[in-house]
Amino acid sequence: MPHNAENNSAQSGTHQSEQDNPLYAGLARYLSTHQLHLLQTARVAVAGAGGLGSNAALMLARCGVGHMLLLDDDVVEPSNLNRQQYWPRHLGRPKVEALAELLRELNPAISLDVRVLHLSPDNLPQLLPLCPIWLEALDAPEAKTMLVEAALLHGARVASASGMGGYGGPPMQKRRLGNLTLVGDFSTDIFMAPPLAPRVTEAAALLADAVLECILGDADAVPTT
């Protein structure tokens, strides 16, 4: 199994003090110590590093999530730049490696398990135990179904998206079905309508928000000053 685990430099990073980490220092204005601890110790798998996965992963990192498993076998292409969190300098690189670079630039303390691989029924059973929360950001409908069904059977919490193509269109929604949260407009297909930044990013934000709900539950944020 291709595996590029790039987490050695960040193994102790989640214990970095607020004074040493500007991101944590800023988050401390809005979140309690308990909430920050929950976020820094959370383990989230991001399956797919395209328009949904790259945007959602950066949002989660901005919120202080301390451990992520990044999974994708694709490379950055020019057609990705319109909606994915990549820049021309990343062209030709594996998406998960480029994404890891961006996440570490934002938070050097983040712990990442970076794997350039294609999810399949053969490798999924070994990956599912690594994280209790899975963010499904895959393209192929059969791959989405495979991951969601397997993760739910494993007892994981899952956030999945469907419907975000084009512009305008139906409003985005969020539906909670037990351990599964579905987001999107549930009608527009990116294979039928162009995948553009505004609606793709909107769906990615709903995915990230669903993951935060899994991590923080009903805990209240500290009022801002």
C-alpha cells in the first residue's frame, strides 16, 4: 500500500502552547480550554482531497483539529485550480502532499497521516479503525457509497456531500441520519453542471461544520470580547 506518513515532525505538536502557536492563541479568544483540547486531540479522516476535501480540511485545521488522515491518489491539475485549495506551484504534485504542505503552513503543530492511495474494498478495512470521524469527499458515486456504508458499519461518524454543481440552484441543506450527516442540495450533479468555487466551497463548509458538531457536541463557545 503506498503510504507517505508525514507526521513525525508534529507528533508532540498538539501540546504546543498558545504562545508558541498563533493559531491556537487566536482560537483561545473564541473557544474554551476544554473545547480546544477536544479539537486538538480529534482524529478526522478526509477521504478525497479535491474541491470538497481540500477546502474542508483547511477549515477544520483553522478550527484547531489536531490530527488528520488524508487519502487521495490524484495529482493537482489546471482544472482543479478554480475550486480546490491549490496554487499553480502545486501542479503535478499528489493532492494529499500539496494539501499537507498548506495545513502545516497554517499550523506547524498539526499531525498528519498522508497516504497517496485509491480507496478500495481491500484497503478500507485497515484504514477505518484509524479515525472515529470520516469526511467523505470522493467523486465517484460507487466509491462514496462504499465508504459511507463501511464506515457506518464500523461505528464511525460520517459526513458526506451530494449536490453542489453549477451556480445559483437549490439551497444547500443538512440532514442528520443517526451517525451520518448529509449535506448539499441533493440534486445538482457536478458531472452535469460545472463545479465552481462558490457552491463547492459552500458544501465543503457544511461538511466541516458537521465534523465540528461530532467533535464538540453541544458545548458553548466562549463569548467574544
